[in-house]
Amino acid sequence: MSGIAERWRVLSGSDNWEGLLDPLDSDLRRYLIHYATMIAPVSESFINEPASKNVGLPRYARKNLLARTGVVKGNPFKYEVTKYFYAPSTIKTPEAGYNVRAARSDAVLKESNWIGYVAAATDEGKIALGRRDILIVWRGTKPISEWKANFTFSLVKAPLIFGQHSLPLVHTGWYDMYTTINQDSALNQKSARDQIREEVARLIELYKGEEISITVTGHSLGSALATLNAVDLAVNPVNKNQQDNNVPVTAFFFGGPKVGDQNFKDAFSNQGNLRGMRISDVNDLVTMVPWGSQVGGKNILYEAVGVGFIIDSKKSEYLKPGLDIMVHHDLMFHMHGIDGFQGSRGGFEPKGDFDISKLNKYRQGLKDEYHVPVAWMNVKDKGMVQQEDGTYILDDHEVDETF
């Protein structure tokens, strides 16, 4: 752990990861797998049962999220989740923002969904990480409305990030998700942007005088939103203390699509306290899109941001032959790909920083000889809980004072 604590600035990109990627630095390998691991709890704890009044909410209270999703045991990088944040479904659909139409008229959320969390390293985590890390995590696509937002490829200016007359253009659907207020949602009276910025400002003030970092991460759709979030935090410091201390902002994007045009890429690259790494599997089609959009009669191309790090999980001898190509977009396959990455040396050699049993967590991944059940992760009894009289009720959401 001492290597990571002592080298955190380099591992967070102070030198743009120069000389660390091929061969992959052992501390950086663990660092990347750590941040990918922190994404999974959001997707795994999202309630999408249409019969539930809690559809769109987190299954667990903040204090229990990380422990209930298996990222605490054996993990020296300890965090406390301090804030859940929510994003509106900005494209109106008959499904009202859910995977399927909510069966209950008393559903807690309307046209809004839980999409991530803010956490701060605990005192124990600070020792392992070398500083007080403020972590912002975004999940991948869940509701139908988010899929529709993904395919809204038109480009727009981003005045809340770059100013009214700025040049950068960004993906319309994702900018809307990041910045829109939904007055119909009890938990989206403020945009996801403002929810996050207020919490980050609070944490920076709480830990002023300490060495602080901001790390933003996400997978798939979450990667796109993390891209907007990271550049926003760099361009627009949340408070004077952040600006004075030049708090570094680092973003790790896993399996993410492109977000903006060349001007956006330039704006991202020109922020002195911002670093980003784009981790993509060579077999993952999502990382290749969007291609472009018509703006004023011209075809404007989307451009990728950050330092690229390309893995190839297909090289693994652990994987069952004939898997669907989309498995290489799976976050677990990304972590396996990082663990076994050999770069220009060729081949694939897992270093043991990732538990291969997780390749069967959501789908078939491992060869049968490893004797791991397929899609073994599940929610016990779909949230149905037996009462003292023997009857069952749907009780799938832990009450949290601020959800």
C-alpha cells in the first residue's frame, strides 16, 4: 500500500501517466481496478422493479452501500458515502423514466433516477491513498429514458460549464442529464451538477488544511457524465479554497463513449489541474461512438479526451469461447483486462488484483472448469421480506435521511 500512498499524484496523472502504461505499473494496475470497483455498487443497488414504489431509488442507505455490495472486505481503500445524487429523465417517454412502466401510482420518484454518489476517504482510507480523496461515481445506463438520451447525438454549447459564448460543443442528451432541474421530482429540485458541486464544496471546507484530491469515475453512460463533471470541476472551482490550493481533479473513464467536439477536447486538455484516462477494451463498440453530428450544415466529429489506455480482455484464456461481443463492455471484463494486461510484451497474465469469479457475476464469462455459477449476483427474494405473521411484503429500500 505504501507505493500507492507515496505515489498518488503520479498515479492520478500528474505526469499524464508517462512511462506507466506499457508495461503497466503495478501500483497503477491496482489503482485502476480500485476505481472501477467503486462504480459497481451503483448499478447493482439501483431498484428497477416496476412493482415497487421505490423504483429508481437506491436499495441501500448511504452508510451501508459499500458494505452491502462487497467492496469493503479486503479493501484498504476505505470511503464513507456522504451524498447520493439524482438525474432527471429529460426526454419524455411513456415509461416515465423507468425500465418499465411503474405499476404503482405512489412511486416515490417521477421522471428522475438515482445515478451516483459522492464519497470521502475515511481516516483509514486516507493512509492507504496518501491523501483525503473526494470520489464522485456515476453508473451506467438503466432506464429507457437514459437509453434515449444516449442516442440524442446532436451537439450543443455547454454554457453552464464554459460560458454563454464559448466554442466547445457537447452531446445534447448527456448535457441535459447533467444540468437539468426536474421540479416534478422530490430529489431533483437541483440538477445533478448542483447536487455534486454543493457536496464537493462542503467536503473541501470540512477537510481544509489537509491534502485533498477529487477523483471522478464512471462506466459507459457514467463515463460520459463523469467527463462533463470532471471538466466542470476543473473549469469552475466549487469554492475559493479549491482554487487557492489547486485541488487536482482526475477522471478515470471506463468503457465510455465520446462526449464532445475538438473544441471540447482542447478545453479538457487545457485545464492545468485536470487529468483524464480513458480505459477502453479494443473489442468494445461503445467506446467508438458517437461519430459525428450535423451543426450548421457541417458534419462535426466527436473526439475522445484524456490519455488512452487500451486493453484486450479477449486475450484471456480464462474466458469461455464464443461469448457475445458486448461482454467486453462489461465493467467486470474491463477489470479482468486491466489485471492481465501485458502490453507490447504480448499475451495475457492476470496479476491477482481482480477476483476472476466476478466474470460470472452478471453473465456467463468464465470457462466451466472454474466451477463458478453463472450470473451469481442476485437480490435475495427480489426484496420480498417475510413478516412475523408469515406473510411477505415488498421491502426493498433502506430509509436514508436524504435517500
